[in-house]
Amino acid sequence: MISATSLLLIILAYVGFLYMIAAWAEAGSELAQKITTSAAVYALSLAIYCTSWTFFGSVGIATRSSILMLTIYLGPTLLMIVIWPLMQRILLIKQIYRVTSIADFLSARYNRSVSLAGLAALVAMIGIVPYLALQLKAINTSIDLLLAVQVGTKLTIAWLVWLGVALFTIVFGIRHLDPTERHPGMMLALAVEGVVKLAAMLTVGVFVCFVMFDSPLDIFAQLEQKMPEAAANMSSKPAFVTWFSYLILAGTAFMLLPRQFHVMVVENPDPNHVKKVQWWLPVYLILMTLFVTPIAAAGLLLLGPETADSYMLSIPMLAGQELLTIFVFIGGFSASMAMLMVSGMTLSTMFSNHLVLPLIQWFRPDSRLKKYLLQSRWLAVFIVLGAGQMFYLYLGESYMLVNMGMISFCAVLQFLPLVIAGLYWPQVTTKGAFSGLCAGFGIWAYCLLLPAIMKSGWINADILLTGPFGIGWLHPEHLLGTEMHKISHGAFWSMAANISALVLGSLYSKMSGEEKRYNAEFMDVMAERVAEDEAIMDTLPRNIELDPKLKLLKGIFSQYLTPEYAEMKLAACLIEAELNEASLINVQELANLERTTERQLSGITGAAVAHMVVTQSNLYSEQEIRTLERYYGQLLAQLKISPAQLRQQLNYSKEKELLAKRYSEQMQGIVDDRTRELQETLDKLKSAQAHLVETEKQASLGKMVAGIAHEINTPIGVCVTAASHLHDEVVGLKKMFAAGELSEEEFQGFMLTCTESMDIILKNNARASKLIQSFKRVAVDQSSEQVREFGLKEYLGEILMSLRPTLKKEPHKIQVICPDKLICNTYPGVISQVVTNLIMNSLLHAFKPEQVGKVTIEVTGSEGNILMNYSDDGVGLDEDGEKNLFDPFYTTKRNQGGSGLGTHLVYNLVTQKLKGEVDVETSPGKGLCYHIRFPQNIES
């Protein structure tokens, strides 16, 4: 048995480890920013869905029905199929309206309704606070199980855990006043916790299935033999309505639970991460469920059905595996801590923004309490978590708390119709949304919360026997005589009430003019179609002094922020409204400034309170209001429609969408024709480019032929001159011999002349022969492009020999550094073409007119590859030149003989023929170096 001190040290070490990770992430280094904004961290942080109820409780559910347990994971997996279009709109709204929570999202959608935001906050708190008690219970039960503590000590540990969780939540999640600011430290800590709890689940699963038993099949076989009734329960199939309702509840909870909404929406660093999560999250959930059923079956065999929720810890303890037990405890601790931290943060934000602040604004608008908004959220954390702690301490074994997981999911389900309607139904009204949430929440409380309270023994449970006032069809668990599983029953009837009230309330309630304008703007925002009529805007007089308005707006921010932070927020408003350099503005620009101020403030107070505060600030004078009305009147005049006709006939968003669709259809044919024409032109350009590349190769070969012919002409000419001189000497000798005038001295002179002439002829013939052989080999290689084996140093010498006519005219020096015995089996002609092009490029582009340059070709062999570093000490290239060097037709001497195909040809030959790679290193005035790598044996 582990000691209390050791366990405390382990917990502190783990929390300290998380804190160090979070502090490193908050430091803002380039690596930390890259990691915390990655899709992997985002996906792992979403695993906060897997709380201790998942980590421990799913095993308990599996003992009763493993198929029903799977729905908790299958629901989010199915949600991934349709989540992208939903998240596209939600993330856009979050960005523009600076949404901080699910309550703030609903408020932002429904005309910034304070009452709807407050109701949503109440629903969330009433539905989720008991769920927090489950997490606190999981931590404390795990500690109790490990330490076997006494009752008095349990209470002390419970309060220490509560205090630690509250402080942890404040340090990690409520360090900033603006909840829309990302918390990279918290996200990275959540990702680490996601890895830890998954590793713990898999480790204990492998241990149970393959160490304690032979395999999962062995576990099920033993259970079937020894406990057939328990085996039958595990494999029992729930009713389709129950199964389907659990899927809907789990999928909705994954997206709309306050903690899930915060991590998925508010903390989202990149909308495209959602596409990756669609694949990664199902894999994570599958791994989490992989061993749940075998562990449940093993627990029934080893420990009996009484303590199913503690199998994860009890089985390793039973086996005497202390380290594994601690690891499992840390996994469950991670699952609970993550949920408590983010839920505490989001619920405290909703509590302060949508319950406390509106009350202060209504009754004490000048209260100094606004200055302590951040501190009030810290207090709210203690209040929210304190409520969960009281549930745990006083109602810890009640029916309500045991079943609170799915009851909470059903409470969150009430947000779903409001979110879907808000995203896709332009005619939905604030009154309809409020009615729907009230009706759904009321039925949830009546059908699920009330029976749970009664079964827990807190109030009289007579109505669960006969119904209220003896009316059977009003029975809370059998409305209108329906017979369903209690969770399915509550979900069905609460959704029926919610959707009915939402639809009827929207259809039969009158929408105000302000709400119509707001709805039109909101639907345009979701379609990313927000625009201003610049023509009319430019005609408005800029006669409003900006400074007095800024003082007024600064006063609004100063109600909640320090003077420095208020200045920063005001500057952000000016930048967003594009007024940071203006002194006089027009009324439409003032309206834009008002909107940006409201959005910036909504990140601190929530959309509803921000709208209330800005509206009450008297930002507009009466004259400015009239001017703004005339501006909108001009818009109507341009449309040639009356306000009445506009209200009756014009659906702003749909009309624009219809026009856009019609224009798109008209343009589609034109676009298709232009695409075909462009494709044909592109094909022709590609053909022309290939032809030019081939022409470049042939031109290079032709230049080499001309140079070699000129080079061979010199030794051959010397041979001809020497032979002619020798011929003349022979003729003279014959004449002197015939006349009898040949002396010994003259004969010796003749022999000397013969010897010198023959030496000259032989040497120059050998020189010509060597040139011809080098030319022949290089020319044949370039023409045939056959693979053969050759010595690389010798061949580079032949290439330089073939270039001698050109090199002889230049003062530059070329040095080859290559091992004597380095053998290649590849395309020699390709290497010849590459080296030739590089040398010619250097001669043409690299050196200044007065410069005596140097070219170095250094070749080495390593691990079956040839590395050729070709460098010159010329003028080099700037950043733009380096980027475009290998592009076709790029040249620095367009009008001086450069075709721009030399380096492009080099790149193609190295990468395609030699199967290698080439890159370049250069800077202005530092020369240029090509790093070429290719296989030593291309056939291997």
C-alpha cells in the first residue's frame, strides 16, 4: 500500500511537470508556438471529452451493456463526418464577434440578448455543476482506494483536492481578462494529459488481457462459463431508441459541453485543423475503448459486480502491481483534472459575464466592481467548484450523482436546436430561441432532474408512483404513456418541447427592425459577404471630430481595464476600423467604430453586456442619428424600393445569394472555355520548352565541335609545315648527291633536321589524336546517353580538354579535385553536359570583366553516392536570383546571349537522368556553389 506522503509527492510532481510544460508554452518561443498551434495538440486537447466518467465509468457501464457503452464514443466519431461545415461557420462567428463561451455564442447570434445569455449560463451551470462533482468524486475515491484512509481524513483530502483544483484552474486558465485570448500553456497541458490517460488505459488493458489472462477471448470464455448471467448482460442489446438517443447525446455533448466548446472553438488556432481532427479523433476514441469490455469482464471475474467503477484501479492493486496502479491513478487524475480545469474556467466566465455583470449594469452601472472583473472570475471559480464539492460531499452516493453523466449530456442537448437554427435559419427570432430553451430545459428538469432528486431521497417521490395529482399521463418518466429508457424519454420530450417552442415562437413572434438588421448582418457574416457601400459612404461629410468619441470609448474600456490596457484595446479598435490616422470621420465610419468597439469589449464582458454598455454610452448625438438614418435611406433609394416593400419582399441574404448563384452560372461556361484555351496554350508552351531544351543541348554540342576543329587544326598545321620543310631538305640532298657535292657535314645537318622534323610531327600527331579521342568520347556520350563505367577524374579531364578552345581565350583557372580511382557507372554524357553548362555559365555570368576568376570542381564518394561541389568566386546572386535560378528562361544577361535554359537543363539532367538532387548556395559578392549528389551506380 502506498503511503499518503508518497502519493502527495507523486501528485505534486505530476502537477509540477504540467506547470513547467505550460510555462514553457506560455514563454512564446518559436518552437513552443509551433507546437501549441499544431493540429496534434489541438486534437489531443479535444480528448478532454474523456473524463474520469469515461476513464472509470465506461468500464462500469460495460458490465451492464458493452454495446450501450460504445455509443459514448461512437457519437463523437459520427459527428466528425458532418462537423466541418458547422465549424466553418462557428469559427467565423467566434473570430468576428469574439465569442467566449456557448452562452456568448447564442447571445451573439440572437441579437446580443442578455436574457438568452443568462438563461444559457443557468442551464449550463445547473446541468454541469453536478457533473463536476463526479470528477471530484473520482479523484477522491481513487485516493481513498489507494490509501485506505479513515472517514475524518477523507474530508481533509477532499478539501485539499478542491483547493488544488481551483488554484490549478486559475493559474492555467484565468490569467488573462480576455477569455478569447488563446491559452497555449493550458492547451499543451491538456494534450499531455490526453496522452497520459490514453497510455494508462492501454497499459492496464494489455496487462489484464495478456498478463493476468491469456487473451480477451480467454476472459470472455471464463465469464461465459462462471458468470453466464453477467456475460448475457454485457452482450445485451439496448432498444434502438435508447441506442440512437445515446449517440445523439454523446455527439452533441462532444461539441456543446462548455469545456468542449471552449477547447474546440475558442482555443482553435487554425480552422483547417478541424479537417485533421475528423480523422485523428476517431482513432483516439477507438484506442480508448479497445480494452474497456475485456477489463469489465475481467473485473466481474476477479472482483464481482459491486465495484465496477473502480476496476481500473482495483485490478492492478489486486495483482500487486504498484507502479501500474500509480500510473492508472495518474491517468484518472489527468482525466478529472482536465475536465475540472476547463469547465471551471468556462462556467466562471459565463457566471461573471452573463449573470453578475448584467445585474451590475442594470442596478449599479457606475460600480467599481467592474474594475475587478478578473478577480471576480477567480472568485467564480471557487463558487462553481465549491458547488460541485458540496454535491460530492453531501450527495456523493445519491442516485442523481451516479446518473449525472447522461443527465448532463441531456441538459447540453437543449443548446443544439438553437445552434442549428441560428446557423441555417435566417427567420429564427430571439423570442423563439428563448422560448425553445425555456421549454426544453423545463421538460429536462421535469423528466430527468426531478426524478433524480426524488430517487435520491431529497423530496417526496409519490408522483413517481401515480403521477402528479394522480394524473398518470403526466408521469415524469412516462409522459403521455410512453415507455422508454429514462434518458431516452427525457431527451425525446425535451427536444420535442424545445424544437416546437423554437419554431412556433419564431413564426408567431414579431421581429423588431433592429433584430432584422442584425440578422441580415449576421447571415452575411456567416457567408463571408460583409461589405459597405463605398460610393454612398464617400459622399457622407466627414464632420465628426474623432477625439471626443475616443474619450467616450476609452471611458467604456476603463470601466473594466487598467488605463494602459484600455489604451491598447482602443488602439486595436482604431486599427480594425481603419481610423488610426483620422481626425474627422463620417457617420458610417462612426458606426463601424461602434461595431469594432463592441466586438473588442465582447471578448471581456460577453456580447450581450458589451452591446448593452455601448448602447447606453450615448455615442451618437441626435444629429448623427438622423444623418445615419438618411444614409440608410439613400441605400433604399438606390435600390428603388420603399421600406415597407423591403420588409415584405426582400430577404437580404437570400437575394444576394441568388444573384451570386446566377452570376456564377453565367460565368461557368466562360470559365470552362478559357480553361480549355489555357490548357492548350500550356501544352504548346511545354512542347516549345522541351524543344528549346533539346536545341540548347545540340547547340552546346555544335559549339564544342567548332572549338575542337579549331583546336585540332593547330597541331595538324604544324605537322604539315614540318613535313613540307623535310620534303624540301630531301630534294636538296638528292640534288647534291647526284652532283657529287654532298659533304659529310651537310649530311649530318640533314640528319639533324630530319630528327627535329620527325619529333615535331610525332608530338603534334599525338596531340591531335588525343584531342580527337577526347572529343569522340565526349561527343558520343552526349549523343547516345548510354550507361557505362568510367573513371570520374579522367573523364572530367577529357571534358576540360574538349572545352580547351574556349578556356584558352579566358584568364580564369579551373581546378579539379577528385580521387584517382573514383569509378562511376552512370550516364557520362549527362555529366559532360552538366559540367559543360556550369562552366559556360560561370564564364558568361560569374566574373567581372577585369576579374581573374577561379572555378573549383571538388568530387568525393560516400556511401554509394557521388557528391560534386562546383563553385566559382564570382559575383554571386541575390535572394531573388537564387530563388529563380533553376526556372526556365531565367537569365541575368537576357540581351547578351543568355537563353536562360542552362541551369534549367542542369536541374532536369541531375534530377531525372542521374536520379540525384541539386541545390545552390550563393549570396551577392560571395560567388556561387552548386551541390550535386547522384548515385555512384545508377543501375543499383
